[in-house]
Amino acid sequence: MPTIKIKVWDLPLRAFHWLLVFTVLAAYITAELGGNLTDWHGRIGALALGLLVFRVTWGFVGSTHARFVSFFPTPRKLLTYLKGHWTANGHNPLGALSVLALLGVLTALIGTGLFANDDIGFQGPLFNLASKSLSDRLTAWHEFSFNVLLILIGLHLAAIAFYFFLKKTNLVKPMITGSKEVPKGLASQTTGGGKARFVIATTIAAIVVWLIFGGIVAEQLSPAHNIPANAAIPSW
């Protein structure tokens, strides 16, 4: 059957994907090494928060295959896929479940990290909004969430290998180029997204990061809270 190259993944989505790969790797390294890198773990956490907020926003205003509504895995879609009748472009239903699981675990990971502490002198930017005992519990959940994230990443890589070696389908290349070859009869046009919406999504993400790591932090680290000056840089 003749094939045609179509655009599937827009540039903002691809940039999010690879920046997230870098962020997770950097977060893991700085957490494992600790010491002076703890400050960088906090800064990477700010980047992770921005990426998460951007992706959620882009899931509503991005191009066709970036929108949640286009790939949300309903029971009917899952059944169609399991029967081998799935023909749409973008995420298949199982891939969609993987995306939603990753975003959910990232939300838990980042959310708990905002309140976490390391019992040495570094705290998350919202540490002062919780009691020490609650912060300790959230720190434990933060570490647990990261382990769950590593499992999901492992499953994600296994799925990529399965498609590459058994189904002869390269899932990585389209996430780099944005395009893929599909049968001519299944070609569909990707719409939406654009510069204006990208600016809106980026602005929302930047505001959220500033409110938590800038505006709210400045208030929480005021003298009234008796927080030492060397804890001014949030880290979790």
C-alpha cells in the first residue's frame, strides 16, 4: 500500500519530551550524588514543574495529537486496539495510558517534592506550609514516586524496543522529526497549536513556577518564619 509522510508531533511537544528526558536524568544524578548538587536538584525541580504545567496546558491548546481529547483511552478505543483494528495516528490507546500514567506520577513526584526536606538544611519551596512530620511523609512519597517513575520509564523503553524489533516500527524517529510514514488511506491533517498558543502555554508555566519558587517562596522565607539565609534556594 502506498505511504505518505504526515506531521504527527508538533515541535513544542517534541521539545517537552526531550527536555523531560534530560530533567529526569539530571534529577536522578543530583539526588544520588547530593552534597553541593542538592541546590541543583531544587532548580531542576523548578524546571520539571514548568514542563509539567506546559504539557497539561498544551494538552488543551496544542495541535491535534498533543490534545488529551484526541487520544484519551476510552474503553471503546482500548477494545478496538486490542482487537487489532486500531488505525488512527498519534498515540494508540495503550500508549495513551502510558502518557497519562507518566503525567500522573510526575504530578505526584513534583507535588510531594515541593514540601519535602532532607533533614540537613534544604527544603522544598512550600516546606513551611506543612508540619515537619507531614513533610517527612511527603519526602518518603517523593522518593517512592520517583521509583514508580523509573518503572514506567523502563516499560516505556521496553515498548519502544518491542515495536522496533518485532513490529519494525521506529517510535523514536517521529519524536525527533515530528513526521512519520502512514498508509495513504490513513493520512490525516494535523491542526492547531501555533506560536500564539505556545506563548500562552509557556507564559502560564512560567507564572506557576514563579509563584511557587519566587513569589510564594519570598514570603515563606521572610524573617517571620525564622528560616536561615542559606535555605533560600529551594531544593527537594
